Amino acid sequence: MLKNYFKIAIAVLKRRKFFTFISLFGISFTLIILIIIAAFFDHLFSAGYPDNKRESSLYIDRIILQNEKDWNITSPPSFYFLDHFVSRLSTPSKIAISSNFKSTNIYIKNKKLPITYKYTNDQYWEVLEYEFLEGKSYNKQQIDNGERVAVISEDARNKYFGTGDQVTGKYIEVENRQYRVIGVVKDVPTSLPHVYAEIYLPYTDAKTNAADKSLTGNFNAILLTDSKNDVKKMKEEYQQMASKIPLPGKDYDRMYTFADSYLVGYIRSIFGQGKDSGLGTFYATISIFLFLFLLLPTINLVNINISRIMERSSEIGVRKAFGASSHTLVLQFIVENIILTFLGGAIGIAISILLINIFNNSEILPNAQLSINGTVLFYTILACLVFGTLSGVYPAWRMSRMMVVNALKAS
């Protein structure tokens, strides 16, 4: 039966080439947009180089201070906060501490080169899995000894030293200080600011006052546990610890700080309000966007399908006259529509792959590599199925209610 439906669907598509083109264009264009958005979200929120352990990690990147007058300060935590309070937690096996990256200029042969750098602790290199092209990371002993060493990215190496040379042991100048290069890592996408930089330096060389006990500053942390089953326990321990921290002075009476998954932390930075992570607002926004985005092409496809049905009224009338049931006709039309949708989906996937390859090679988002993985492909196929079914149900229902006499008259 399905084989016959497929043959009929192909014959109908060939018969009305203009309607077929309009339908396929609408379906494929809609799916291209959805696939590219899904690929970008997947790149942004899924575990990947060098942050491969997100399922076992929690992220700390903000402290919120408020008072009754609704004064509000939102700031990254200080190194003191992370080192003095967070490092005492027992559930995390490792804690990566790093500053937010900063920009500076370095000079070589009287040429100014913009470059980014950040400060990290030694466990940063154990939590995150950077690919070293040469050399290695600095360790706790080197940090304790105050050694001025640096790990640089492949791009920084090429900018400063040129391509093809071994650079470990050479020196690079950052903020008027000379650092010995001990390692070179593969570049990190700029879309991952918590791990992105071109130069990585020991936190002991950060220009901060060691006596400063402020809770706010310019650092962030990643808490890593040995098992993802302990993430909830780690989160609860962090919140208990945070609730016991004395408020900084009399100007504020409330302090909020959170250890979130990467997705929740990212959403909190955009939609969060106080204790509310903004997750509900995010999902509502995405749902409304998808509904409105899919509504217009669905309505257009419904109208096209109704026009196709009216053109096939004689066929419908004859088949009903020879005993075809309404159920059979409805099922046939829905299957035809799903086949059409999947053809549009195949075209959409093919064009999306081409566009994503162009995007990856364009360096619009440096070092980012979007891809259509199993998750993106699954949701694309699901969208095709839903899209095809919804746009075919109403026209099929209209067709099933068409009387034999009226159908033959309409022809």
C-alpha cells in the first residue's frame, strides 16, 4: 500500500511542477534556517573542545548583590572569593579558576598586534582538555615559584613568531612583562569566552592587590566532579556554602551566586532575575519563535494542498464512486504530504551542509566548527514529520468530506 502511495505522490508532484517547486522551496528554506540555528545552539551548549566534561561540571561566573532600595550589582566573582570559599568545597575533585579574557597589544618589528590573554590556576589544565601542539601546561610548583611562563594558542604563535617554528623556550611580552613560552595549544572558538584566549598566564601574575578581600572581581570557576551523579550534591554544597558568606558591608542585604550547568548559566546571564534563572522565559521565547516561524509556511502549504485537492476532485469522486473509503483517501493524502515534506527536508539538509561548510571556512566566527550531528539530524527529521502531518491533516479532512456528486461536478 505504501509503495502505491509513493508512486501516486511522485506522479502528482511531476504533474504540477510549479506547486511542487513552491512547496519544496517553502519546506527546504524553513528547515535550512532551523538546521543552522540548531547547529549553532548545539555548538554553543554541547560539550566540545576543550570543555569536554560539561555533564560533570558546574560553572560559577557571577555574584549578585542587592538591597531593599533595589540597588543591584552583578559582577564576576573575585579570585579571593573562589580561592577562599569555593576551593574548600569537598564534592568537586578539581576546580578550574580563570580570569575573563582581556585584550592588549603586543609589538613585533614596530607592528602592533591585538591579542587576548587570561590568568588561570594549575587545575584549569586538568579540568579542561586542551590539545597541546608542543610543550605542556604550567603546574602548581611553577605557579608557587612565581615563574613567568605562558601557554599560547596556535594563532598567537603564528602572529608573534611565524608559522613552522618550535617556540617553546622563547619569550613573549605581555603588559611589559617577559614570559617564557612552555606550551602551544590548538585554537579555541571565540564563541566560548570562558575558555577562550590567545595567551594563558599563571594567576599569580595578575595585577591584583593580594590583600583585597572583595567578593566581586574578574574571575570565574568550573567545578568538576568525578561522577555526573554527584553534580546535584555539588550544587547543594555550593549553595549551602554561599548562604553562610558574610555580606560585604551594610549597603547590601542580599547576595545571590549560583553554580549552574553551562546551559542554565548562559541563560541566566541573559534572562535571569535574582534567584530566577530565566529558564522558563527562555523556553517560552524559543517556543513562541518556533511556533510563529513554522506557522506561516504551514498555512501556505495548507492552502497549496487545498488547491491541489480541488484539482484532483475528479480523481477523488471516481475513487469514492468505486468504494474507496474516506479513511483510505485521508491516509493517502497525508502520506503524500509527508513524502513531499521529506523531499524538501532532504534538499534542506543538503543545502544546510553546504552553507555550514561555507560558514566554517569563512572565519566569521573564528575557530568555530558547526556541524549537523545526530541530535540536529533527529530534530530535523522530527520537524519534517510534524510539518508534513500538520499541513496535510486539514486538507485531507476537507477531501474526506467531499461528496461524490460534488467532486465530479467540480471537475
